[in-house]
Amino acid sequence: MKIPPRSAYVHIPFCYKRCFYCDFSIIPLGESVAAPGRPGINSINAYLDLIHREILNSPKGPALSTIYLGGGTPSLLNKKELGDLLEKLRRKFRFQDGAEITMEVDPATFKENDLKGYLEIGINRLSLGGQSFDDSTLASIGRKHNRSQLIEACNWVNKLFKNGMLSSWSLDLIQNLPGLNLCKWFKELEQAIETEAPHLSIYDLTIEPETVFGRKHKKGMLNIPIESEAQKIDFETNRYLKSRGFSRYEISSYSLPGHASRHNRMYWSGSGWWGFGMGATSAPWGERFSRPRTISGYKKWVEQQESQFLEKTLFIEDSSPMPMDELLMIGLRRREGVNFEELANNCGWTQKECHENLKLLEKYWLNFLKEGYVVKKNGRFFLSDPEGMQISNQILIQMFLWWDSLGLH
């Protein structure tokens, strides 16, 4: 049974510039984007017109319980632009009472009064893209803000949170950046705790080929921690944050009680969501679809949707469910893991198919099960924390090899 989506992701692609590790679908507007007259205003207006049109022409659905404005840098938009965008969503879908409305913010793009403006239009959760508290590290990864700006931004956000004006907020950090070791990283974690953020997203650096880091890595010029050091960093991150009351509810997500991101949990539970904007992915009924990653491609796609409604994944009668391998992949990221038989039944497998395919999967995972990296308990599979989560990619590779051997796709 396909459950109607109650979440929406909206992609705001604008940035000052592209960070050295970033391969997201973005539109760099340059250093003068925030200057009087806003040189990038024509680009912003043209894009917002397209995304408003996409929302207007999307299928209807039930009231939304989570909305996430991501990017890019949504905080490069002003209060009116953001408010109009939320109003378009509200008119199309309606918002549930108590809906979680999150916006990503960059420390170099807002002042304290801007935050109050975000609250006035309905934002009730902020995700602050800090990445690091070290000035030399921030410069080396291409970030615009510095340490003092980040700390000031954290203080502003936390003041609103403590005053009950924000329901929650999150701080993003990246571990295993160039030049990082365990000692330096521990200082980052201590500073993160001092901010009193109730949610931390700790991302591993991913080297993407078509980025500054990707090109430097190919030439052997990127001094990143070796695998054993990276695993030690992850282990100590997990240990330290647990000692400070944080729970790891997903591979990259830690929260104090009551502050897990509802939108994050939606993604990793296999639920559906609407996606809007250039490069945005949606999966309202299971099957995923990613919009074109360039503004010209996105514009053409929006125009085609208005006249022809070509994209079948957006309509329940034409869509396909999310395949079993994707459901396993996202489920294993969560602390509670996945119930294999339940997933198999939902995918229409017979009891015999379920039994035979499960036995085969356990053969692919044999060493991981023996070593305790993958744990089977009461019909559920989950990754041990932190050991299994540290080598999740290796575990998932074997799962995909199992899936390919079945020949079901």
C-alpha cells in the first residue's frame, strides 16, 4: 500500500561560491550577491518563478508534516522571498499543526534580526552549516565564514531556542577533512558541545571526482586521514557524543532526546516525499526521480510538466514502489535497522522467495555477521554502533552484489 507523502524538500541552489568538496546542484552568484541592488536578483527571481510554477502544477496531496528548505544557501534569500515560497507550498498542500519547518542557514549570510524574520514566516528549526571551527580549515575547504562568525551565529540561534522561539536547531560539521587528526577533531567536538546545539550532523568527507578536492586527490595532493585514523575519529566521535547525552539515530545524525530531525527520519524510514527545484530528488510513491541539475534543463522540464505532465513518478497511478535494495540501504542507516521479512512482504515476495533470498543475503554478509558488524535480532538487521556504521559502505556493497545476483531489477 502506498502511503501519501507528508514531507517536502525545496532546493534553493544559490551560493556565494562553490566549496571545494561540493558537487551539489548550485548556482554561484559571487561575492557581491548581498550588496545593495543584489546583482544576482534576476537569477533569483527567474528561479523562484520556476519553482513556484513547479509547485503549482504538482499533484495534490495531504497536509505536510515536515518541510525542508535546503541548498545551496537558502539564507541568501530575503524574508519575503522565503515567505512567498512557503505560502505557495501551504496553498498547494496545507501544513499540519505543529509541522516541522527547517531551513539551512550559512553563518556568513545572516544577522540576528534576519533570524527573527525567518521565525515570522513560520520557520521553526534551523540547520547551521558550520563544517569547522578552525579558521585555517575553513579557508582550506573554501568556506566564506570564519570561526568568530560561526560562534556568533550559534549564539544567536541558541538564544532563540532557549527563549522557546525555535523548536530545535542543528549544527553541521565535517570530519576527516584535510590536515585533520584526532586531537584537532576533538577540539572541534568540544566547541560543538559548547554551542549547546541539541542536534549535530557529523558528515564524513566524500571525495567527488568533479570538485576541487576530487582533482587534488587524483594528483595525490589531498592530505586526508588514512582509513584507520578515520575509523578512530568516528569511534571517538561516537563515544564522546554519547557521553554528553547524544543518541546516534542515523549514521550521520546525533541528537539529544526529543530533537531528532523528523524530516531526516522520514528519509531513512522509506517514506515518500515531494521534491521541488533544480536537481531536487522526489520519491512521493517510492520510485525516485531527480530533476535536471542545470537551470536551463530545469526550466525546460518545468515547461514540459506544465504542458504534458511527463514525469510518471509524481502520480500514484503510474509510479513504481521503491525497490528492495534501496529500502535496505536507507533502513540500515538507522539505529533501529530494518525488518527483512516485512520489507519483502511489502515488495510482494512469497514466503519461499523471502526465505531463499534471505539465506543468500546472509551468505554475502557472513563475515560481517560473524564479526558483529551486522546484527540480527528479533527479525531485524541493524549495523552495530559504532563498528558496523564505520564500515557501512563495505556492508552495503555486499548487499548490492546480492541484489544484482537475484536479477530482479
